[in-house]
Amino acid sequence: MAARDAARRPVRHHAGRHRRGRRRGGAGAPDRRGRQGCERVAPALSGAWRGHPATRPEIAAAAATDGGLAGALEPLLRAEIAVPRRFGGFAGRVTEDERLLVACRTALTAG
């Protein structure tokens, strides 16, 4: 009886994972034509940049390692560098903000 019930249960896999545990595709994986998938993720990352400022350092760091993504996010990166007033002097925020600015500058030179 247990074997029959087990046969009826659907097999559940983790979303986006290959059955051997490796991820298929993804933001940085090349598609069939060999191009990076930055044109697919740039709109989502732009929305995260605007809606969730805490994600900016990670997004800028990703853009610094991917020239295509840096090109797609260039207006946001330039606008971030151009902001004259920064985070108001909280000790932890200043260091984080400096890392963000370095990542933005690095991304712009990579793009």
C-alpha cells in the first residue's frame, strides 16, 4: 500500500535546480547564443535599486564583475555617484556607502 501511495505523490524538485543539484540558467549564465543574460535581469535589478536601497551595494558589485550589466545599469550608477548628500554620518553606513561608491566607479570603468 505504501509503495502505491508513493507512486501517486508528485515528485518535488527545488525550483530552478537540476536534478543533480546544479542550477540551470540564471542571471549570469550564458544562454544558447552565448550572451550573458543581463538584458533579462537589468529591469528587475533596476526596480530593486529604486525600491530597496539596501540592495544597491550587491547590485553594484555584480555590475562591477559583468560589463554588460554595468552598461545596462549605467544611468543608475552615474546617478548614485552624483548624489552630493550621502547617508548622514552614521558610522556603519559611511563604510557601506564608501563601498557602494567604489563598486559603482568600478562598474562604470568595466562597462
